[in-house]
Amino acid sequence: MTIHKSKGLEFPVCFLANANRSFNKTDLKQGIVIDNDFGLGVQYVDSENNIKDSSVKQNVIKYKLGTELMGEELRVLYVALTRAMEKMIISGTCKDVKKALETNKKNPSFLDIRSCNSYLDLILLSFDRIHFDLKLYDYKTLLDEEKLTQKEVGDLNKIFEGSDIKKYAELKKRLDYKYPYSVNVDLKTKFSVSEIKRMSQSEKNLR
């Protein structure tokens, strides 16, 4: 379920996965930008000297659009973080988590918020002011956790051995059942005389 679709709903446990995914800032990288208040912003082009650069108006519009984008992402993040009734689990990756935590141990300014590129960046900005459990995993830890020990495999085998095979087989049989007359399901309930004659003639031709 997307964050937008979850608006107004609540769940006992919620997951916000891939919190490190970058915001979509494609519109801010275009050569031409448009705004309802400021109009059109284009690059400055000097054809004689073969020079192209951002114009003042273009930079102003990009700054305004960037601020509006960040405001929308903050609203979406608020929705995501307020859907859980009991537990909220957030996952994300970072090249250097410890460095990111140390960097964000300060009161964030407006410019700090605008420079964020993901929900994880926004969350880490407020890390020093809130209290929650943060577990750090490296790739070795994740690989080790994926490996089941022999004891765990043995426990799983006992569970499967003790299960009711007959009930499983009966359930599988019912789920795999195929209606033998499925072809007739799509037939019409009423046929005209000419249609019946045509169908009868077709059967005779097949014989």
C-alpha cells in the first residue's frame, strides 16, 4: 500500500521501507521551469561566446519549486509516521550511518531541511531530539542472519513431520479443482432459432 492510499487509515504495525529512496527532483533539473506565480524560467544563452548558464529567474523558480516539493514530502512523511497504532518500523540504507548521525546532532535549520534528499535524511535530522530504537546492520550481519542453523532446520522438520498430511492433501485437491464444464459457463442463456440451426449445422459438419 502506498503512503497516499493509507491516508486516514490506521494499522497495529506499519513499515516504511526504503526510507533512503531519493526524492524525485527531475523537474528541478530541467532547462525550462514553469511556475504559476513567476511564469517561465529559462537558461541564459550567449550564442556568440557559446555560453549557457542558469538565469536569475530560473534559479528563483527552482528554489520556489524545491521548497514546495520539500513541503509536500514532509506532509507525506507525516502521514506515513502516523498510521501505526502500536509500532512503526522504518528501514533504510546509508553509506556511513555513524557519520550521518554525528553530522545531524544539531538543531536543523531551514536550509538543512531543504538539502535533504530522502525520508531517511529528514528522520536523521531529528534523531537527537527523539528517542527510539535504532539497530545498525552491516552486510555481514545480514548474511549471517539469513543462514539457518542446523538446530533451527531440525525444528522446522519436526513441525512439518507433525502436520496433518491428509488435511493438506485434501485442501490442495480442493484448491486445484477445475470445473469440468467451464467452457459452458460463457454460453448465452438464450439463443435465436437461426443460431441453434447454425450450431447444429456446425456439429454435423464436424462429424
